[in-house]
Amino acid sequence: MRTHRYVQTEKVRAFLDSVWDLSTWICALERVKIDAQLLNRAFRRERVFKDRADLFSESSEWLLSKYRFPKDVLMDLCCDVQPMLERETKRSNPIPAHVQLMSTLGCLANGTFQREMADIYGVSQPTMSRILPTVLDAIISLAPTYIQFPYENHRQAEIKQGFHAVAGFPNIIGAIGCTHIAIKAPSHNECSYINSEGYHSINTQIICDSTMSLLNVVARWPGGTPDSSILQNSSCFNISKLLSGLSVLYYVISTGDRGYPLKPWLMTPVANPSTPQEQHYNRAHARSRAVVDHAVGLLKGRWLCLSNVGGILKYEPKKVCQIILACCVLHNLAIKRGVPLQEPPREDKPLLSAEPFPPPDPAAIQTRETIIQRFR
């Protein structure tokens, strides 16, 4: 017969055995979890990036349709920005420079982040948001190479000759105009970004030559800023002083006398032409200044992020200005390398300004009259 002490001893032993079994089970469970984590790490699908050889093995036509550049131009551009994109990192799989560049070009060309890019490169949308500013800065750093105002006499002579071939207008060194890039409502100074059409935008000043290559870009002003104010606050306003030594310097403007004032170096159309010479002058002026409208249409047609086709840019103004400048650099690269646009660009329609101007000075009137008399 079992004594009371024996029974109590057995109960304690059973309890300890159960505790041991529970502890063993918990330890085993923890080991299973650890093993599962190790297996998961071992067999986790690694991000797979196309290497450069594989990427550039695609046809130039396919690359042109996706990234707006053929193979040879893409390879050269990649070499230019690679030192700025490849830096030391503690990550096991850093994103290669060409992947950063190509995913950014795809985003700019299509106007939005597409799942196709994620499938091709393994770049998620958060990752895209992280690398976008870096790639934009790398492209913008090339601006001194691709966007150059013609300070040299021989370059000015080439541009004047090119514009003269358009409509016979003399001494044009650039066509100037402004275009609006739609953005989301900013978090600060929201009202100042509303333009005359009632939507939020960045008002961007562009000067181009007869080949639609951009000579100067100012992308930092809210959409409510008048075109003339942007010009007056830009470096090009003092062009007559910067380009001293030339007898006559002109711009041709895109929005008529409602957008810019008449200056000795800034020619506007005659408001109410009454003579054949004035009518001829206005026609030549209109054909010459149309070049900047074509240039903006080409810019927005190639990089849909800048057009309403791609929707508004859902970034803060500072990043939008980065995007605009980067697209302008890429635009000039395409012009320089003769890259065609697969679809014809849509004509850009500038917003007209009704800002009143003071009466032009006599020197400006005399300069325009001298030009008018050449059209007989």
C-alpha cells in the first residue's frame, strides 16, 4: 500500500516531467522557428537585376520605345552618370547604376511608375522613390555640357543663320517662351502656384535655337508668376551687357506683347499692323517664335511626365523642378544625337498673360522699326 509520502513524491515527479516535456517542446519549437528562418534566408528569392549585357542586348527600337533612347546613347549616358550612382553601401545587393538610370528614364518617359519596371528590374515603388532624386541630380550635373547659352560669336552666328533660314528674321539668337508643368497642390504657398487656367503648376522659362535645342532653362517659379517677371529675374535679362560687343541682339517671344515687353533686345509683334511691312514682320516673327512652341511640344512629347497625358506630377515643387531640369538635359541629349520621337509631338499652347507693361523706350521702338523696314 502506497504511503501518502510516496503519492506526493509521484505527483511531484509527474509535474516535473510535464514541466520538462513542456520546456523541451518550447525549445524544440524555438529551434524549428530558427531553422525556418535560416531556410527562408537560404531559399529566399533574391532580387534579380538584368546585367548590363542583358539589358543592352535588347533592340534599339525596343529601348527607344521604353526609354526614349537607342542602345548607343543609353550606354554613353550610363557611363556619364555611373560614377555618381555607384557608391559604397552595406547592402548585399546594391542597385546597379544602369538599373537606377533605366528605371528613372522609364518613369520620366511614361509619366508614372509602372509595374512592368518592377517586374523587369525588381525595383519596388518605395525603392524608386528613394533612388529618383539621386538619378535626377546625376542627370542635372550634365547640364553645363548639354544646355549652353551662346556667348561665343561663332555660336551666335550659327544660331542667327539658322533662324534666318526659318522666316528671314535677322539677328535672332534665341526664341523665348514659358510653359506650365502641372503639379499637385503644394503644402506651402499653395495659392501662388495657381496659374491663369486655374490649376497648380511650375512656370518654366525656355530659350531655344532654331533646331529646338534648349539654350537656357529657368524652372523654379510658381505657376502664378507672370512670364515677364521670370525673365526680369533671370540671368538672361542682362543679355545686352553680357554679350557686349555685338551691335544688335534679339529674342523672339512666344506670347506676343501680352507676355513680354518690347526691349531693344527683345522683339515683340506689332499690335495693330497697318502697313505691308508690319504685316510681313509679324508673319516672320510668328514663324520664328513658333520654334519654341515646337521645342516645348517635343520636350513634353518625349517625356510624358511633363504633359497632362502622364497626369500631374505628385511631388513637392522642389522635386518637380528637378524633374523638369533633368528632362531638359535629356531633351538636348536627344537633339544632339539625332534621336527621333516615335510619335509626333503635340503643339504646346502657352498661357497668355494680361500683365500691363510701361510704354517701351524709344530705343526699342526704333530697333523694331529698323527691322520692319527690312521686310519689303
